[in-house]
Amino acid sequence: MKKINYTVVAEAGIHARPAGLLVKQAASFKSDIKLLNEENGKEADLKRLMAVMALGVKQGNRIVVTVEGEDEDEAYTVLESFLKENF
């Protein structure tokens, strides 16, 4: 299992358009991928847009993405890069 710890710097937090792109990225992998909002303790399957939106991730929130499965190394690299570029 790999973990990405990240603090959201985007002013709008994780909102609809980039969240949709993030979910699309996650869905391209076979691994089990979860997103945890450390501010409220809520966790969601990163492959489900409505679940991700329900986390209410705002600017300054610390999040943890966990990746576990056969392609976790590639998923980790791609998702970490995506977070840094978009959030």
C-alpha cells in the first residue's frame, strides 16, 4: 500500500471539474484507491465522483490518498503528480 499526504492549496478546494478529472484518473487503474479528508475524518472511494464531492475538501485541508493493488506504483506516481498540478 502506498499513501500520498497532501495539503490542498487550490482556493476552491476539490470542486466539480477537477474532481471529475481526478476520478477519471483514478478509474484508469485496477488498484483500490481511497481519499480521506483528515479535517472531518470522512473517506471515499476515489473512483466515485459523488462520494469524493461529499467529502467537502476545502483549501488548507489535509488529505490522504491510499493506493493498494497490482498497479499501485504507477497509480501513486500519476495521482501524486495530478494533485500537485491541480489542487
